[in-house]
Amino acid sequence: MDLAAPLGGTFGTSGQATLRATLVGMPDRTISRSGSIGSAIVNALLLYGINVWPGWRVLPFLTADMPRALDLINASLIAGIIVNLVCAVIRARALLALGNLVVMGVGVAAMMRLWEVFPFDFGASWSGWPVVVRVLLVLGIVGSVIGAIVELVNLFRALAGLEPRAR
């Protein structure tokens, strides 16, 4: 009995060929090259803006503790640049899902570091800002975890050779 038949695939040589094609770049029309390149450019501009000019120090609400979180923020942006550039060249759903999982993982680590360090000082302005920032961090973490679950499903669907869901 072929266990993969309900999934629209097969085990054996043709199934292995399908899996190999999915992993190494079977063209996927749902992945936009321009979107991937645009995302990489935005991430590169953010990386430059945070670290070079004008730099994070120009924001009056960031404290001297910001460098304690900056390494993971930079890692998240760099991972996003790499994943988007690779996915612009190699259009494979499995590769995109795996790359998105990596980027979300580093992003969650960066948000958790921001929560831990909390390099924000809003001075005498509205006293609710720290709560707002913490709520936004929680929303970002929860959203990333949900996104990671979705990308995990996308990864398994791509590896199984299933077509992307219609939108």
C-alpha cells in the first residue's frame, strides 16, 4: 500500500525526484522575486540606519543599554537579507519556509532580548509608553510563533509535494 497516495505523491524513485525538485528549486510562482529583493533592500536600509547613519543613538527614548539587544536585532535583519536574496534566486517553497522559520526564530530571540533589557526611557512623557511597548513586544512574539507554525506546515506541505493553498 502506498502511504503517500492520499497526499498526491508516492514513495520510491519518482517520489524522491519530487522531493529533490522541491528542495533544490522547483519553480514556484507564488514566490515573488521582486518582493524578496524589496524585503532584502528594506532590511539592508534598516541595518544601515540603525548602525551607521543616523544610528540608534539619535532616538531620544533609547538608552545606553541598547547595544545589549542590538546584536540579535542585527542578526535578525542579516538573516532576513540572506533568506530573501537566496529565495529571489532559488524559488522553492520548502526553502522559503525554512528560511522564514530561521528569520522568525532569530526575530523572537531579538524581541525577547528587548523585553529582558528594555532599553527604553520615555522620560516625563506619557507614563503608559512602557506598557504599550511591552504589549507590542508580546504581540510580536505571539505573531512570530503563529507565523512559525504556519511556516512549519508550509515546509511539510512543500516536502510532501502538495500544491500551495489557493488564496
